[in-house]
Amino acid sequence: MLWLTRLAAALATVATLWLAFEPPGDGPGLIPWDKAGHFLSFYVLTILYVLAAPRAPRWEVVALLIGAGGLIEVVQGQVGREADVLDWLADIAGIAFAALPVWLEALRRRMRD
């Protein structure tokens, strides 16, 4: 089962990078609002990476993805795409929405015990 999760994470990573660096299209894409696409991509990536690396601390996964989102924006600015800090904030929001419930539940359990 772990190999399947890792495959899904790898495929989601490739899809995210392809979407991040493809030339801008003329019409709306699958998700018409760009920020929603960023949010959804990084929400899914966070869940998949947490599952694909069960022994890695969650904060490391979160830090890696936050850094990757920022790096994507920097590279986009160098390859003819528009670098937008709001895109990076949408990435971070997707990461937070995926990670925070797990952290809050762990905190709740510690407080209860």
C-alpha cells in the first residue's frame, strides 16, 4: 500500500510541476480560478506526502512543501511566467488546511491525557 501512496505522490508532483510551468493558456483551465488551483494542488500534495512518508515528521513535510511552493514562484518568474506571492500564499493555505486538523487532534489528545 505504501508504494501506491508514493506513486500517487510522485504523479501529483509531476502534474503540479507541469501545470506550474506550462505556457499560459488562452481560456480557463480545469479550475478557472488560479488561486483555487494552487490551494487544491498543495492540499492534495500535503496529504499524499504525509501518507507517503509516514516516518517523516509532519513539520518537515510542511516545510518542504512551503519551500517548494516558493521555489516554483521564483522559477516561474525566470521562465516567462508570472511570479505571484499570492499564489504562494494559496499554496500555504492548502498546506495548512491539510495539516492543521491533524496537529489540532494531536494537541487535543495530549491535553486530554
